[in-house]
Amino acid sequence: MIRSKNIDDLENHCKEAYKDAESIIHGWGHAYRVAEGAKWLVKMKNKSKENQDLAYVAGLLHDIVRPIDEERCHAEASAEKARDILTYFNLQENHISKICKAVKDHRYPKED
Ligand SMILES: [Fe+2]
Ligand SMILES: [Fe+2]
């Protein structure tokens, strides 16, 4: 389970971080809507509260690095940045791995 304090801290961190988003349509509002949508989708699949939280956090972080030029895949860059952020907020490694995989694969989803 991800502690609600961690989720609150991550939301606050992301709200600030997305203020610097290069792409104005990929700011906090977009990240929050994706997070809520991802959580809802996981809930509709009858997955656990833990998996709903993981989906929510992945949604928050999925575009945390989103340069306009896309010279580097923003999904890969966001996954790397997400790892730094989640490590800073002391999430469990198994949670960090799952969230970062979802962030990394969000452009070209893979089954597994
Ligand atoms: Fe996005
Ligand atoms: Fe994206």
C-alpha cells in the first residue's frame, strides 16, 4: 500500500513541477486527469487499492519530462525522473519499479 502521506507529497511535488512544463497542454491538469482516469480504469478491472494507487501515481508522473521537441522519448525520460522522485519520497522498490514501467511504456503499451 502506498501511504496517503506519500500520495499527498507526490501530488504537491507534481503540482509545482508541472508549472515548468514546456508544453502547456501537458501541465498539472493533464497529469491529474490521466491519474484519475488510470485509477478508475484499474478499479473497473476489480484490481486492488494498491494497484489503483500505483496507477494514480503513474498517471501523475507520466509526462513529468515533456520537452516540446521530443528529441528524446519523453516516456523514457519521465520514467527516469519518476525513479528519482519516488526514491526521494521513499516508496518501496517494488512500487517504484511498477510505476516506472507504466510511465516508460505509456506511449507504446506492452502486455505483461
Ligand atoms: Fe500525457
Ligand atoms: Fe506522454
